[in-house]
Amino acid sequence: MTGKFARFVSLTLVLVLVLSFAASTITAQEGKKVLIDANALGASDVPTLDPSLATDTSSIQVLIETNPGLTRTNEITLVTEPGMATWEVSEDGLVYTFSILPEVPWVKYNPETDAVEQVLDADGNPRYVTAEDFAFGIRRSIGGQLGSYYGGIMAGWVLNGKEVYDGTKPVEELGVKALDTYTLEITATRPAAFLPSIFGMWQAYAQPAWVIEEAGDLWTEPQYFQGYGPYTLKDWVHGESVTLIKNPFWPGTDTIPVATIDEVRLMILDQSASLANFEAGTADISQVPLADLDRIRADATLSEALYIGPSGCTYIYGINTAKPPVDDVRVRRALSMTVNRQALIDNVLKGGQTPAYFFSREDILAAAPKAADYPQYAITEDVEAAKALLQEYLDERGITLEQMEPITLMHNESEGHARIAQAIQQMWAENLGINVTIQTQEWGTYLETIKNNESAPQVFRYGWCLDYTDTHNFLYDVFHSSVRELGISWSDENAQRFDQLVEQAMSETDLQKRTDLYAEAEYLLTNASAAVIPIYFYTSLNMTQPWVTRTYSHFGQQYYEKWDIDMAAKP
């Protein structure tokens, strides 16, 4: 989940994992700089390495290293920088001309030689990343009939994109074309300051048409995978790890340097096992289980390794408004008004998070309304008002609380999510007398479950991380009816007005007017219709060994090519 679906997973303790993990971290790689990251992926397998289909933080973490986009977001400043290209914009702000870095070869890992090799064409010449490779990736995302979520988001910004996406125009009419080998032209539907960021997202990455044609759905597996970035895929042991290997053919740029770490092993571990490996010295980066946070802070050595910093994500509960009893707004508002967000942060999370009364991040987005500036729009805690709303609903239906339909709260497997769910379950029981049932699912299965109102439960955990620093990315890209993929089934008159507001804000150039429009949209989403329950704004928590020099991303994904390991300091 970069807006991606964010998962941030957690725990199951097993010391045996530390031992088996330690055995597998080989002293074999002597002389090599090998980073073991037990934080980036969490406890579930990466859902996909197909750029057209990726929607979550784990998939995108791998792809940004193996297949950089036309542009790239600086992980600290959040400024859009050149990635694989520099660009020029026409005076009317509609035509973007990208000049692609020349002669960057496609590469793949050869397990027989244990080396990264250039991919050759039928004539034995290196295949270089071209404008047509990027055009192919964009066409496949928008018009490949894949049902690409992010392809749908991009479709609204590319000439004829919506019509190509819904099948009413052929893909040949999409406003994307290769002018020559290294020049790509994209024609937009309307000007916007954040378009360079959208055109640099993963659904617009270059894709190897020849591999997809040959391997079909298997093209993202290690034996077929081809990339071109500072790292490429060495191995993917499903459910266990993903290993990236330095690409010696990456030329390096000012924004994407040549990597100094030879291999990055991304472990799939729950939070307890992740921290256990860190404390045993067999992981360089680890997650932070909520249950261990106080102990870590009290330990002089561990506290020095602890990082708590900015993050670009929001934690919410989505509501399937098609399923009773949450098909009634009074029930939804009562649930939201009895979540004590500050108590949750103080007593359960303890990581410096901020209570969320709107969905959009208040601190890092252009035109983001702050709930404190619009108190008439924000939904806040009010137990007595919530009780009255619930009772009004029960009286109107002529039923008692015991006769109300049961409510299921679902989250993906994670100790952290479980602790939050249990705390909120208790709040609802104590304040409203509602006893919800908590269910969990594996990450990939969970993503499929919450996509539509038929399979989604009444309430489900959801996280969204920014793709670019504008409120459009939080409100339009997630909840506009043309792109919404969540099972919230929000379709009342407020939803129609919401669409109008975010469409108007998209074209508004006055910053204060845009902010006002988004504030009203937030009111409709989180309060008037209570289609979601905003809970808190994330912070980033992780542990890093002292021998690792690194940057700390403010939006989720890391750029490992900017990191290093002091081998002399490593035990």
C-alpha cells in the first residue's frame, strides 16, 4: 500500500526462526556486503511483481529498485526528481516530453554463473530500455484489460485514457507514443502540478514485452524476471524472502546512484521473529512489535537503534455500506464517534502517531485541510451523541441491540493490527454495547476480500500511503467513484457531491479554494456519510544496526542504493 495499500504487519514468536534464519545467512557471502532487512515486507508474501497489477507497499518496494520509473520521489524532501528520464512540458501544460537515459540495458540474474547479465536480442545485441518499453508498460496498465487499479488512476490523466480503460476506444488512441528510441511523449487530459509524479509511478514503468509474450503470467518469477535498475531480482522464495542483487550495468545518476551494497535480502517475518533476529544480530533492519516498544525504549543499546519518524500513511477502518447494520449512517457515525483515537495512541501504539479526524494526511500534502481548521467538518469522539444515534436507529427499526445484525471487523494477519482491533472492539462494547467479531486473513487473500462489497465484511482495516504530495492522491485516487476499488459501496447523494468537489478541486488553481473544497469532501466522506473511520496518521518505526548507514524514507519505500554497510564494524 507510496498511495498504495499499506499493510504494516506483526507477530508470532518463535526462537527457532532465529536459529534457522541465522544458519541461512551464510558466512558464505564473505567479502560481499549483504543487507538483511526484516522490516520492509512484514509477515506475508509479496502479492505480485507485475507493475501493472501492484497496489501494495511490499510489491512496490521491490519494483522501485528493479525497474525505476520516468521520475522518482525523493524519499526525504518528497520532491519529484528525474528517474529514468528528464522532461519538458508544453506551454499549455498538456504535453510531456521525456528524454530517457540512453543505453541502459535490460538485465537478468543467471543462477548458473551467480552473476547479473545483460539481456540480448535475437541478433546477440544488448536490449536497451527504450521509450517504446515505457509506452508498452503504460498501454498494458491502462488498456491491457488487466483491471489494473493504478492503471485506472493514470487513465484519467492521459488523453483518451478513460475511454481506453473502459474499452470504448482502442489502445492505439491512448495519448502515449515513442517519438524515437529514447524520447517518450505523453499527452495529458488537463494540466496539473503533480503530473510528473503520476507519470513516474510503477504502473508506468518500462515492461519487457518479449518476456511477457514468452512466459505469460510467470514472467515475474526469478527464472524470467528482467529489470534495469540499481538492483535486479536474484531470488524469490515465496513466503520466505525476496533477494535483490546489485546490477553492475546500472550507470548511476544524480538521483539514483550506483549501489554499494551487493545484495539486499528482504525477509518475510512477523514482528516478533523480526526483532528476535535483530537482537541476535542476524538481521540488520527489523520491525518493532508494539508489545516490545517500552522494553526497547528502556534499553540503552536498543533505544539507540530505534527510529521513529515521519510517514506518509493514514490508518482507517473502511465500512461496507451495503451490509447491515452499517448500511445505516447512524450506526456508522456511532462507531466512529466512539473510537478514542488519542487513548489508542497513548496506550496501544505509543509511537508518536497523530489522531486522524480526516483521511488525508494533514502534514505533507498540498491543499490538505486540517481538522483543527475545520472543526465543523471533523468527526470527533462523542459517546453520548453516539449512543443517541444508535438508539434512534434501533427504535426506528423496532429492534433491540441484541437483535441487531452481527458486525465483523477484519484485518490482515498482524499482531499490531490485532492489538488495535481488540482495543477498538473493547471501546465499542463498553460505549455502545456492540460486540464485534474479529477475523484475520493472509495479506494477498485480504486484498482480494476487501475489493468489493460482496466479499468485504462490515468493517475492515485499511491503510493508504501517498504516491505524490497532493490531496488529490488521497481523496480522488481512492474514493472518487470512477476509481474506487474498496468494498465501501458508498453511493448516496453525499457520494455524488463528493465526486463533484474533488473534480472541481482538481482544476482549481487557488490553494485556499482547493483546501476548502477538500475540507467539504472530507466532511462528506468521514462525517456526513461516515463511509470510513479515520483513526490515526502513521509514524515509521524500525530498528537499524549501528553498522548500517542509511536514509529514512518519509513515504514508505526505501532506496537501498543510497545505503552502505561498514564491514569493519559488523561483528
